[in-house]
Amino acid sequence: MKLACALREIRGDRSLRDVAETAGVNRGLLSDLERGRRLAPDRIVRALEVAYGQPAHAWYPPEVLLVIQRDEEA
């Protein structure tokens, strides 16, 4: 399944390496997140928000955020 995600567009001209270093995650994970192959783990969402300069609701559509919210409540 591929998730709708706008992280790549938000990153703009910055390198994947730069954003990964800023967020403190490896490039492979970040690449998977940008391609919609994985959801951002809860433990790194805040770091990604800082690194990309956008809140999570800017990268994921509402239906994906609802899935994340339901998962957190379980």
C-alpha cells in the first residue's frame, strides 16, 4: 500500500541527507516516508515537523491522520 504524503514536496531543494540529519533519522527511513511506503513512527513525528518546518497535517491527508490517531488510541 502506498500512502499519500507530501514530504518530498515540502523538502524542496534541501537534500535528503540534510533533512535526515536535522531530524536524527537515517536516510532510508526518510526516503520510505517521502515515497509513502511507511508511516512516520510516533517517536519521530515531532523531529520531522521541526526538520521539515511543517506540522504533520501538512504532509498527510486527514484520512491518514485518522489512521494514525486510531493506532495511538489502541
